[in-house]
Amino acid sequence: MMTDQAYYDRVTDARKQVQPVTYVCYRAAEPIIVDGRLEAPSWKRAEWTNLFGHIEEPHIIPEWATRAKMLWDDHFFYVAVDMECPDVWATITTRDEHVYAYDPDFEVFIDPDGDGEHYMEFGMNAINGVYDFLLHKPYDRGGGETREINWNWEGLRSAVQVQGTLNAPWIEDRGWTAVIAFDYESMKANAPTAHFPPQDGDVWRVNLSRLERDRANTWTGKDWTWSCVGVYSMHIPELYGYLQFSEQVVGTALVPFEAETW
């Protein structure tokens, strides 16, 4: 654990090298069915994020493309992701197992009030094995001691679609897609100053991560993120991307990102 001053100095140094990305998140036009597909009208109209890059080094280009879309309605915040992968595989099925320690996974980090504390992490693999937990502080500020593994998004919904053949390395796959719905009720206690559902112009700090592994677990450095952190750690909420909510229904208007960033 480092001192708070050392932690924030590292944040300042990282911001000299990378800038968090931004995204305008529109209201869904119809009820979102969480089936792992991105074929509904709202998903077709939503904009893709930039392609994910390396977590720490902006000049490193991942060999497989990853991109995401985000939407919201009165009950859920939605994330959809599309990931290229020639060999889709997964092993973990138990809820709240540390998927990232064994399988390739997709992760979402959410800090609704942007205070750098009481943020939530979610992860899943290609067979919809999921985990979620709450961190009251980042690990480098002592968050590991107070991390709540048993905390859950009680209304969470998630689904996966594999474009290929799961767990068949002799067959080349295209990849996999996933859709996750994060319920607001589970987040309220950890962000008492945030609005649930969000109001027009509200900003959350969010980051998305894809961690790739080979079956022998020999690969290193394949951690690809929506917003480059500039440090090899996903647990620096001050360096997450900026997500601005819009009341406009997706596809009806193009709203510029106008929120203040630092």
C-alpha cells in the first residue's frame, strides 16, 4: 500500500501521458432484452466506443479488436461488447469465482459519483460465468483490506453469444459478444450523491477491460482497455473514462460531450 500522496502523484504523472476517453450514453428506445446480441434497434443506433488499446502503453495495438456500446433506461445501465477472438474458451461457472485468474474475461468498472471510492467491479467469461464486488478504496490505498466480495448487483442480468464453437481450439472462431444490465438499486448506497436513474448531463467514471489468457496461462501484458490508464492497474478510478448521460433517445439526436474533465 502506498500513501495517498504517492497514489495521487502517480495519477498526476499518468495524466501527463494519457487522457481519459469520453462517451455520450443515450436512453434506449425500447426495452432491452439481455440476450448477448447487438441486433435490437437501440444497439444498432448506439455509437461504438473507440477500439480498445493496451492498459498502460498507448502505442501497443492489440491483435484482436474490442469495442463496446452503452445505453440506459429508468432501471438499468447497459453495456454491450464485441470481441474478436480466434479461440473462444472458458472454464469457470461458479458465481463470484475469480474468473480473471483463470479465463479470458471482460470487465466493467463503475464509479457513479466519480469520487474515486466505493466503486464496483464486474467480470464475466465466454460462458457467462460472472463475479462482482465492491471496493471502498483502490488497492494501492488499502482497498484490498475492505473489499466486499459478497456484494452483488442484485438485479444484474448478463448474456453471451459465441460466434464460433466454444472450447474447440481446432476450430477458428470469430469471437464473442456480451450484454450486461447493471441495476441502479444496488448502486445507490455506494454513491449517495448520484442520481438513479441518471439525469441529463450526469457524468459517471467508467472503464472497460478485456483480459486475454492462453490455455497454459503463459501470456502476459494482454490487458486491453477502453480508456488507457497509463499504469498497469485497473484500480485507479481517477483515470477511468468519462460517461455523459443524455435524455435523448438513441438515434434521434447527436449530443456533444460537454462535461468538465480534468
